[in-house]
Amino acid sequence: MENTYISILIQSLGKKQQVLDEIIEKNRQQREGLDDPNLDPDDFDKTVEEKAALIEQLEGLDAGFEEVFERVKKELKTNRQAYREEIKKMQEMIRKITDKSMTIRRQEAENKRLMEQKIASVRKQVKEVRQSQKVVNQYYKNMMKSGYVEPQFLDNKK
């Protein structure tokens, strides 16, 4: 019975690795989108939504792992030698998961930096467009007044 729980733990760790790999891929797609000057916001939003679903899945896997681990923790501690290979395999998987988690954190930090740059660039463009519109409107107003002659006072006395 305990062996079944241990195999569930190993399967859970394997599934977590797969989900982390998918998140790494989504982060790569986000970076490509942020590097693209013709970024389609809908495509970017779709990638963010897919990544959010993967994160939810990851949270579920973590919760399930913790629940199963609590059931077998005592058995693993008391019979450490009997489960030596399984423990070793889980430790190696956890190391890989930690490495992937660190990769994801680096990617997230880089994507955040790129997103901030993208937002600053868009704000700059909006500011330039507003200034251009203001100049055009001022020009239009000035041109409309060019045919208009202000009333003038003529002094007929000599």
C-alpha cells in the first residue's frame, strides 16, 4: 500500500516537471511576443491565459503531493533503507524541479523588464501622437483665421 503512495508521489513529480517545461515554453513565447514590434495583444493575452491555467494545474499538483506525502512521511522515515531507491529518485526529481523553477523566475524577471519597456514605448508613442494632433489642430485653427481680417479703426483726420 505504501509503495502505491510512493509511486503516486513519483508520478506527481514527473507531471510537475512536464508542467514546468510547458511554463518555460510559454515564457519563451511571451518573450518573442514582447520582442516583436507588431505584437498582437490578443495573442499575448492568450499566452498569459494558457500560462495561468498551467500555474493552476501546478498548484493542484503541489497540493496533491503534500497530501499524499503526509500519508507516507512516517513510513518513509522509519523504513528509509527499504525505500532508498525511491527516495533517491524523488530527490533527483526535486532537484530538477528546483532548477526549472529558477529558470522560470529568471524568465519572468526578463519578461517583466521587457513588458515595462514595451509599456514605456507605447506611452511615448501615445504622447507623440497627442502632440502631433495638437500641432495639427493649432495649424488648422490658424489657417481658418487667415481669411478673417480683424476690425480696424481708421483715423480720417489729418
